[in-house]
Amino acid sequence: MNDLISRRLKYAREQRGLTQAQLTEKLGFKDRQTLAAIEAGQRKITAEEMLRAMEVLGVDLDFLTDGFRLVGEGSFNWRADKRVSPGLLERFERTAGNWIATYRRLGEDQGIKATLLHKTLPLNVRNTFEDAMAAAEALAAEWRLGDRPAQDLERAVQRELGALVLYVEAPRGISGAACQLPKVNTILINRNEPEGRRNYDLAHECFHLLTWEQMPPEHTEPIEGNYRGKGTQKRVEQLADNFAAALLMPARALRPHWDARGEQDVNDWLNRTASAFLVTAKALKWRLINLGWLSKADHLDIQDERLIANGRPEAEQQKPRLFNEDFVRRMQTAIERGDISVRRSASLLELTIEDLADLFRDYTLTVPFDL
């Protein structure tokens, strides 16, 4: 708790543009070293000092002490429609941050060890698109993703990267996100998106988690892939796109389908093959372009309005369950142990108590409370 208060006190001070010397004066400390020791976690702050800090900094007690909130931590990369307002995105980011903080806090309470080491890829902005595709193909083989990688990618990301993958109810226009946070790297996917888009977002954000230190992504990027300008960020997102396509559609798995195409109409073939790989037909088209497999005649025959596949046929697609099983199990255990109340649990997840009960049932878990 002391470390939490220390971090948030420092964050609140910096957000208000105060130096340690300025806050020291406002809090009535004799010297700056006292505040420095508190912010470094070397000295506990007293109740009286905390009340004064809350008054000076304009924050409440939860801001400083609530471990179920994400405050001053975590870097997000959102895939969102340009029509999504900054205010809406900011509000949803706070909500998403609470989910991630809740998962971390429940794990700490239950003695679950977090992953400290994370795999990275030796790529940077000087690498070519071919380098990104080769890295993806190698990773697909290393993770044994098989001939339809999208089917097992979520499990591989959680197993190999120790990352949390959450399927969430996001506002319209927000497709997904990655959050870099020590011990709890997270990928958020809007579960209302079509299957092909969900899989592509997962692969794209996987790239960002693997390369965040070398190529930190922007806070927001467009879903459509129309990256503006010619700067570093445009190249980062293009590398991510090439990586995602190669991860989901490895050349070794795609080649037999292409060789067996024969005289089939290219548009029909793209739709059928995209459904087989659980990707969008348009993503498959661009994968073939990047591989250099399409002839000039094929280019002329492709009609984007006919590329309608978005994973499996709509009638066969199932919406992913809310959050994920590990997340929901942690919440169930916490309620059973009395670590958190039912009402607080429902509030954190932005569910009614009845919806919370249904969430446990969706994962065939015992509902740990009476309605």
C-alpha cells in the first residue's frame, strides 16, 4: 500500500506541474528530503499528511489508495475510428484501466505470481516489411500455430507472452487496444467486432507488445490503416500490419490454397480462403500483394465490393465470452474469500449483480453469492 501511495502522490504532483520543493512548502514539511523519501517509498506518509496532500493536490482518498484503479501507470495503444471523440476514448480508457488493475490486484491478493520477463522481437523502424513478415512466420512456427494460426493465437499470446487478453464491450468505433504495464501486459478486443477484425487486431497488438521498447506506438491509430504522414509512427504501424498478416497467413500454409486455385474467380477464392484462415478477404488480398503472388490480371479482376468475408460466415460466428476465464475465476475466488464485495465487483466490471451472476454461469462457474 505504501508503494502505491508513493507512486500516486508523485504522479499527482507531476500532473499539477509542481516541483518537490513547491509541494514541500505547501505541505509544511521542513525540507524537500521528507517528500522525496515519501515518493521513493522510504518513509510512510502519516494520516494527517495524507489529508493535507489530498487537499493541496485536489484528489480523493481512492486516488491515492485504491488498488482497483489504474492511476499514472500503463501506456495504451488504441485502434479506433477517427470519429471516436477524445472524451469518449479517455472515459473508456479509465474503465479499461480499472479492469486491468482489478486483475492485477486480485492476483496479488491470491498469491498468483506475475510474469516478470517478456519476449521481445529484435525489430526497429530501420527494418524492412520483409523483416517483419519473416519474424511473424518464424514466430508462428515457434509457437506451433499450425495451418490456421488465428485459431490458437489467443492461447499462444497468453502462454508465450504472459499477456492478458480480454474481450470487452467497447463503444462503437473502438476496435481494440494494447496496454503496456509491468507484469500485466494486456490486449483488449471489442467482442462485437466481426471475427476477422478481432483476429487481426489481436495479431497487430501482439506486434506492439513484442516491440514496445524499440518502437513505442502512438496512443491512437486508425482502424482503417490510413496512416497519415511519412514519419516514424506511420512506419511502425505498417510494420505491425505486415507482421499481423504474416502471422495469421503464413506463406507455407497459404501456398497450397493458392496453388490449388486453378481457374476459380479470384474474388470468390479470396472470400473462401479468408473464411478458412478466419481473416478478412481484404486482409488476404493485401497479404498476396505483399507476397508478390498476384498477377496484373488478378489485380484487374479483384473487386473490393465483392470481398465480403470477415472470418467464417456470419451464421457460424460466435461472440467471444466477456473478459476471459482466468479473469472471471479470479473474481469468483475473490468474492468467495471475502476479498471484495459483490456490489464492488459488479461496479468495477460495469455490470448489474444479475449480469455478474450470468458471467459466472457463462464460464460454468458456481455463482459465489445469492441473488
